[in-house]
Amino acid sequence: MNIVILGAGQAAASLAAKLRALGHRGGITVIGDEPAPPYQRPPLSKAYLLGQMGLDRLTLRAADWWRDQGIALHLGERATGIDRDRRVVATERGEYRYDQLALTLGAAPRRLPAAMGGDLPGVHVVRNLADISGLKPALVAGRRLVVIGGGYIGLEAAAVARKLGLEVTLIEAAPRILGRVAAPETADLIRALHRAHGVEIVEGTGIARITGTAAANGVELADGRHLPADLVICGIGVAPETALAQVAGLAIDNGVATDAFGRCSDPAIWAAGDCASFPWADSRLRLESVGNAIDMAETVAANMLGADIPYIPKPWFWSDQFDAKLQIAGLNLGYDRVVTRPAANGGSVWYYRAGRLIAVDALNDARAYMIGKRLIEAGRSPEPKTVAEAVELKALMA
């Protein structure tokens, strides 16, 4: 059986490795449009951008591993179509036949339209190696940076730039930062962290446009103010890569739609990682995280070989900002109550829905993260009052 994996990121590397670990001896071909072999994305905007990690540590597998495993890497090669009848993937360079195809296409950063100055030189996004190569030379101490977007992408970019000595202003159109992904209590901790490091945060204010002619020179806000800038970073989220799947006639629903096993509407095609949505709690869910990319890809690999194991996510996330680490366990969707616990230089926020513990945010509090994660995975829910008042967190496991 010949398997083609389209996309060459974390999910692709995990899927290919799992196929071999499970004993698949047929062909495996990985096709990616970037020239670099599969690499970690999270350190790109942090350790790699700061010069603390080289490309050799960023890559997920050494070149000889792919060769030894008999996995064909086709890099810097853009796919142009999927012919489902012939079971062929077409690229700029040729065609690749498959018995089974896995889509691990990831997601692409959202960009401001050209009418708002989104295409001006000096306007950056942070997603891949090429983005970082273009951004890194511009991050010069003393320059003025405006970051658009108060989600994790924008906040992490702001933190790195401030550490490098830039003057940083972050703009969030919603009433507060992290409005879609975290409780106000977590946002308060992160806002205080950034302001303590000299980042100016403007919330509840949209932008009218990025100004400049030959290059970006500032950001005009919706209230008429103008913020001078030497460069701008747009951190306004990502969108799943679905164009190839859509043209091929596959079902699309907040990403490439899969069943509980990772199979697409065509039974010969599977999907995993940032581009894929799957059934969850009477709806559909798409997760943008390293953990999901690895776990879903490994489940899909097993199912391609006949395991028939439903994918049950065990969500975990993290975000490094300045010298602080925010660790997140579970999903806070639909929470109706939170309780907080203070900790040195941070604290934890515990989310409940209908009396059930569903998620924990822990800033500089690894113990709260680990215990919260174990409780959630075990389906155990200590009373909110107990969480708030417990002297020792380990008592919650009793």
C-alpha cells in the first residue's frame, strides 16, 4: 500500500513515523511546499527568533532518519490538485499516485486586505521560516513596533520584540486581550505581565488601516489616533488550509471535515492537525496545537492500517511570554464558572461547566497544570471551593 502525505509539518512527521513504527512497509511520500524538512513551529516566534535555537534543533528529524526509514521527502514542491478518481496528487513537478492520502496541510495566517495596507512592505506575519527570515532583521532595538491582535500569536510576538529592545504597542479590537480563548482572570495575569515589561496594550479599539506608501509607517486606529511604527506584525489568527480539499470536492466544515477516525468524505483520504475538524460533543472541533497535531496524526496512522480507533483529544497547550510560561490543560468551551489560585509570579484559573472541571490555565505554576491535567483526564472534579481554598494542590488528588 502506497501512502502519500500532503503537507510537511508536525502532523506529517508524526504520521509518517507512526506508520513505520506500526509496521507499514509500503511506500510513504511526504510532500511539502516549504524547502525545509518538517520542523517545530512554536519555537519560531520565540527561541529561534531570539537566536537561542538554531535550525538544526528546530527540525523534527535528521536527514538520515528519513532516508533510513525509506520515507521520500519532496520539499519546496507545491501541490496543485487532487484527482480522487485516479488517486493522484498533482504538483508543480509531477504526479504522485496513492492508495491512501493524508492531508496535513496546516493553517495559514490571516492577513489584512490590501485596502487596509496589509500588503505594504514592513507588515509581517509570524507562521513559518520564511516569515521569520523576513522579520528578524527588522527587530532592531529602539525601533517602534505595532502588533495587531491580542491573541497568543500577537502576545508572543510582542514579548519577543520587547526583549529585543523595541518599543511595542499591541492593539486589540475586542474589549480585552485573549477574549476568545481565555477567561478575564487569565487575561488579567497576561496583561499585567506585559505591562510590567513595558508593552503598551490598547484594548477595545480597532484599526482603520496601516499607513504608508513605500512602506508601513504607522497604524491609524478606528478612533482616529495614529501610532507611528517602523514595522507592524499582524497576529490576527490563522485559517485552515482547505483550498485543495475543497476543489477536490471533499466536505469542508471549519477545516477539512473528518469522521471520528480521521477519515474524510472520501474513504481513501484522511486529515490531521490544524487543517482538520472532527466530531466532538455534538458539534465539530478543530484544534491548533502541537499536541493535537501529534495525537491526531498518530491515530490516523493507526486507522489507515485498519485499527478503527476513534480520536479522543486530550488537549494541552502552552505559551512562552518573556520568562513566563502559560500552560493550559483541557478545553474551556462553554465554561460557566472559574476559580483562581494565586502563585508566585502568576497563578492558576480553573474552569467549570455545570459543576465539572473542564480546563486549567496555569501561569508559572507547573504543579497546578499537572494536577489539573490529571484530574481532567481522569474525569474528576473537585468542588470549586475546595480548589480555591486547598492549602496543598496534591490534596485534590486524594
